[in-house]
Amino acid sequence: MFRFWLCELRGGLTATALGLVPAIGIGLMHRHNPVALIFDNLLPYVALALVLVALLMLISGARWRGTLFFLGGAAVI
């Protein structure tokens, strides 16, 4: 039972991280549209959220995914 729950947690964290990555990409584009400007202002907070999700992934045992997302978020901060 616990093992199934842990797999579901890892999958949810991965989905959350994959949702945050496009938000960081939009914020880094610096185009002249209102959406990119909003994401540009929120970029440090989204990157911090990605780092926190990556740390939770590392704690839950998803080492490769956690390391990859951690390095990506830390590079933006």
C-alpha cells in the first residue's frame, strides 16, 4: 500500500515540475506581450517552487528527476 502511494506521489511531483517548466520558459522569453511580462515578474517565485518540488522528489526517491529539475530551477534563480 505504501509503495503504491509513493509511486503516485512521485508521479504527481513530476507532473507539477513539468507544469512549472513551461512557465519558466515563458518568463525567459522576454517578448513584448503581457503574458511574458507577467511570467517575467513571477520567474523567481516559479523557479523557487520548482526547486522545492525537486527537493521533495529527491526525498521521495526520484533521484534523477529530482536532480534534473533542481539544477534547472537553481540555474534560473
